[in-house]
Amino acid sequence: MGIIPEKKVFVLWVVSLLLLPTLLLSQHLSGLKFGIDPGHGGSDPGAVGPNGLEEADVNLIYAFEFRDYLEQDGAEVVLTRTTDVYLTLASRSSYINAQGCDYAFSCHNNAAGDASADYTGVHVYLGAGSSTSGDIAYDQVHRLEEHLHIGFVATNCGREGVHEDNFHMVREVSMPATLIEGAFLSNYNEEFRMRDDRYMKLFGWASYAGFCDFASLTLPGAPTHFKALNNGNGSLTLSWNTVSGATGYKVYISTDGENFNLESTPAATNFVKAGLTIGAPYFFYVAAVIEGSGYKTQGYPTHVSGAVPTMEPKSRIVLVVDGYQRQESDLGNIRNFVAEHGNSIAAAGTPFETVSDELINEGAFSISPYGAIDWILGEESSVDSTLTPTAQALLETYLDTGGNLFISGAEIGWDLEYLGSASDQAFLHNYLKADYYADDAGVFRVSGTSSSIFDGLSDMLFSDSQHGVGDIEYPDCYLTSGGSSICMTYDGTSYNAGVVYDGTYKLVHFGFPFEALFYESDRDAVMAAILAFFDVGSSPPPETIILESRDPDGEVTPTPPYYEFGSWANSAAKSTAPGLVGEGSRFSYTTELEAVAAFVPNFNARGYYNVYVTWGNSANAIDVQHTIKFRTGTWDTLMLQDGWGGMGASNAHQWLFLGNFLFYEGRDSACGSITIDERTVTGNPSGINPLRAYVDAVKFELTTPVSVPENALQKPENMILVSAYPNPFNANLQIEIAVLGAFHPTPLKLRGTGATPQQPEAASLQIYDINGRLVFSDRQGCLSIQGGDAPGTDQRFNSSTLNSPTLNSPTYSLSLTWSPESCVTSGVYLYKVKVGKAAQTGKVLYLK
């Protein structure tokens, strides 16, 4: 069905262009004013999708995204509405006219009785200014088609995708105007895509880019050759290629692969994100920018990439290869399928990293170290080639050495066998273990075969015209080859959907895209079966201990392992962190400093443990002290539980990492415990509830078993930055660190007092500006200050701990001072401290 008059339309309003070339080339959109009208709202929801998504809501999101791109490029923008309210058409056009806008945009989506209808279009008025409006409309509709890939239809004005109509929002405004029909909300696939934050950003960006094309403004290209890799320390490194003309980049981050927020604006083509949760998935995309005085032009973004922070070796990590580059109408490639794969891999408890196939095809990335490879090919076909000769050769080498490969896509067999060369066909038969049989199964449901790794998984729907992001029109059908067996069939047919091979290597090969499985539960179940077959993923620690203050019946956990001193009471608050089974928690409710709680676990294995704490409510307490007593020392750390004004609300309901410490077998409160109490040791009094603290649960995870004798020398492996602060009075940056995990069989002597049994570890300090440029570097020959007393004592690393000439502590402390040069300005700086092989970084505000 065509456009419904006065409803479901996107409008772009534009004004005089007499001064446009000079103005825009020098300042981009600075000095220009745009009006944006999000269609419908309030009592008028507009079109309603088959699953209930309302056009008025989509239009508003679209308008916000469109506005953001215009504003960052220097323009002034006004919106007719910013909430879900009803406005008449006359009030909308009158408001835009009264604002004196140079250009205007009204955001809508279409609907039709035929649920398969789906295309984009831009409308203009036949009256004055229609020629200018038509030029803008032409550029916009082509940008929308290029990036939404839904096509456009023949028109009544001789321009592809541009329609001339007598609509109010292009007729009653006092400037050239266009009316943009983004897509058909009545289409199942489009409604599904419109629920994705990143897809709506493309609506806004494509409309903005179309106007830039009309104004002859240069947009940076999309970064390629991206990868997201784990650093083994709770951080991830992203990198991509240089974009010609770009002055910087924008990095967006998400924890679910759908909702992204701007994270950083690096100038370089790499970015390190630290402080992440071990084992949790993170997703990213990057856009290039061209920045000048008062404007920032943003280009089309990369595909989504992602990774899981882990301490596992590459042999326990899955490498996700994004090989789906094809961009054509009706394919539904919104470039974020790494999220579907990555979320399912992480749900199986397995870490992953991402690399784009360009790097592999150019021989710039090695796949050999990885425990398994998940190669995404979607509907990639002969247009862009599913697997290049280089990729095939690398996969052959990887599989010949016993690798594990999961590969899925709807056109692999069609491309390699039906259209391929003899070598392509041999690779399909001999390595992908499939014989291409037919081009289309004609159905959109699959089931695992009996006695296969997918036995019991049945009636799994994948994308058709009413489910998912695109219609998988031609899923490949296979026969077995080279010793493989059938693992998946297309329901109600004699066609096979996938093969499995268990020989010199392991392989799972689907004739349809894995990401097309419509239900998350099906994707998770299939991926879990694949990873179990590959026997790859995070190896569970030999010992994980979780202790809670109250048991599943709500009773206080008895002594041992839980101890209380002072006044405590039950709380209904309970953390939702994984692994907890108790009911409620405990909290201190008086002003007694003696109100202390302690957990003393019974360790079955000697070694280094990650220690975590969690709670389910805020206590309005600034200083909740957690004291960890480990085999050879004590460590204090202050945690915010303050929810007053939202200060610490984000800390609740998650496992918070306190450090990695050495514990020995058995239960001993002197060298294996956590005590928790509320103190004002920083001088900050508690908020509304003085001296209150919540105690819910703690966790100990064994990371490194220790089998060496107690008197063996252990090199420092961990480091904690105790404090880092600027002193505006003497302009010095003071950093104090503690290096944990070293045990010396004989006392160490302070530097300068004589020979030492073991040379202390070398220390260094580097300072970088916010753009990553090194501005200071200093390397100490050894630790200039060492602190600590006998094992088991409280160590605060103050001057009183430095008087003894001999030390027998596993903990070093080190104070470093940076006196900036006069040429260094006030601002944010990054510092890196390294002691031996241990290194940490931090951020500080320096004030001159």
C-alpha cells in the first residue's frame, strides 16, 4: 500500500542555499538551523507493528539520532516534540516556521496491508523550492538504501526513490522540505530491526549523510580490519585501520550487543578498555570523524566486534571471524551478528575474541593459537566470496593440526561448489566435509538428528519473512563427505541442514546462518552443544568457595565459617550476583565501631585466589572496610556502599574484585579470612546511617595452585595502586603501590644497608597525555622504599613501616613522585607503573 496521507512520514525541510557552499565548506553546518518533526505521538501512535511496536516511539528515537549527528557537526536543531505527546500538523509546521529554521526534517515510517512490503522513500512538494528539495531527497533516499538495504520503488518524478506529493509537512513550511519514509513498520523484519539501538542510529546517520552529500561535504569512510582482543588482565584492546582524512574516532560500547553508548574518542586507531568484568561479554563499534572548529563529521561505523576479558590462554578461547561483508537489499545485514554469536559463546562460559576476515585474507592475523574458530558467513556469496584461497589455505593448516571449526552460512555450498573452481570444490568436500546437494530447503525450521551432538534440539525457527532480520531465502542443503555425518535436518523435508566431523580435527558446518536462529534459547543451546563437542572454553578453577551471611532458609550462617561481633540484624536485601542461594543478608545498625563481620573459608587447595565481595543494597556508608588476611600478610581496602544520592548504587548486585591473594589449606582466621566493618578512616563520615555496613556474600576462586614449599621464593605477580592524587600546592603527582605475591625465605634488607639475598624487582613510571603521547619516563634501579612487617600484621605502608632494617613480608610498597615540567599544562594524564612483570595504569587530574 502506498503512503497514507498526512501519516507515517519522514520530513526533511530545507532552506535557501545561496550561501551554502562557502558556509559549509568552512564551518560545515555551523550557523545553520534545522527543525526536526518526529511524527505522531500521544493519542496518535501512528502505524503499529505486528508485534506491537508503535511508530510514534520509533519516530522519536530516529529524530534524536538525526539531531545528534547534525548538532555535532555544528548545527542548531529544534524538535517539535521530545516526549510522547499529540500535536496537530498545523502546530508542527507553524512551530518550524516560527523558529526560522533553514532546514527541517519530519521523521515517520510507513505501513501497508501486505506484510512483505518494505522499501524506503522520500517525498517532496510540487510547489516552490521542489527542485532543491528533490536534490536533497535524492541524496537522502540513496543513503538510506545504501545502509538500510531495503530498496526503493519507481516514482512519479523521474528520480529514483523520490516522490512528489501534496502532504502538509512539505506544503505548509516556508522553506524547501522533504518527507522521509524510513521503512515499513508493518514488515516483520523491519519491526524486529527497529528494536535494535544500532539500527536506529543508522536511520539517523543515513539521513544526515544524505544531506551532507547534497551539500558536498566530505564524510569519512568506515573503518575496516577491526579486531577485539583480550589482554589477560581484565582489559580488551580494539584496533582498526586508518581512515583517510579522519582526525579521530568514536568508540561505542555495549554489554548486550544492542544498546551502545559512546565510550571514548581516541585519535589513534586503537583503544584499550580496562577495568572490565572477567568472563562477561563486551561489544564495540567504531566510527571515524573529521573534526574542525565547531564541528565534527562522523562517518559510517564498523561492524560490531566483541570479546570476553579472561585469563585463559588462546587455546581455551574461541576466535569469532566476521566474514559477512555482503551489502544488498533484503539481506538484513545490519553488521552486528558478532553479538548473536558472542552472547551465546559467553552464555556457555567460554571466552571469545573477534577479528574481521580482511585481516585473515591479507595474512595479517594468525588463527593458529585458538582453541576453536567460529566463522560467520551469513548470506555471503560469490559477490564478495565466502572463503578466499588465502582463507582456505590457512584453515587447512589450522585443521590439519587438530583445530576446531564451526562455520555457518546460507551460500557456502553454492559459492564453493556450484560456482567454484576445482580447488574450491575440493576444500568443501575434504575440509568442510560437505557435498552440496540443493540451493534451497524451502522451509525455515531445523532439528538435530538422533544420536548427534544436537540430539533433542528440535523445531528451531530461523529467519523467514516474519521472523528475524532478513529472509534466508536459499539455505544450502548438504550430503556428507569425507567421513562426516548429518547433525541437522530441515523440518518436514529430506534435506540436510548441517554436518559434523570428528576425526583428525573437529568440525560443525551449517547450511544456514547460526545467527538466523530466531530464539536466543535455541542459539544458546546449539552453541553450548558445539563448544562441548570441541571441549574448549574456560577451565573451571579447581576450587571456588562462596560464603553467605544467611542460608536459603534465611537463617544466619553459623560459626564457622561466618562470625559477627557487635550489633547486627537481618536485611531483606539480597545480591543477584551469580551463584548465590541464600535468603537476605545482614547489616550493622548501631554506632559501634566493634560491629565487625568475618568470613573464614576452609581452603582445600593451596594457591592464589581471586577474592570478590557482593551485596544487594546500599548502606549510605562512605567507608566500608574489607580486610583480607592471607598467608603472608593483610590487605585493607575501602568500598563504597553509599546509595544516598546514587553514589554507590552501581556497585550492588555484582561480584566486586578485591585482589588476588595466597591462601593455604585449612581454616585459619589469621591467614585466610575477610572481615567487614564500617569505619571513617578516610575522614569521610557516613551518610544518613553512620557506621552501617551490609554483609551479604564473598567468593574465593583459585587461579594458580601452589605446590612449592613455603620457603620457596615467589616472584611478584600482582600489583595494587594504593593511591594516586595531585597536590595543587607543590604540583607533584604522588603514586603509592603495593606489589603482592612475593615470599622470600630470608629477610630482605632495605636498599643501601647491605647485600640482599634477592635483588628487588625493578620499577618504572611513565606518564602519558590524554592522546597517548609519552610526556615523562623514569626507571628506578630497584624499589627505593619497601614496607611491611611480620606476616599477619596490618600494613598501611606509612612511615612507621619503614624503620626496620630487615623485612620478611610478601608485600613491597613503593612511592613514586612525578614533578611535571613547566611546559606540561593542567589536565587529565594517564600513568603506568611497572614492577617486574606486573604493571598497572591509572588516570589522574593534574592541577598546576
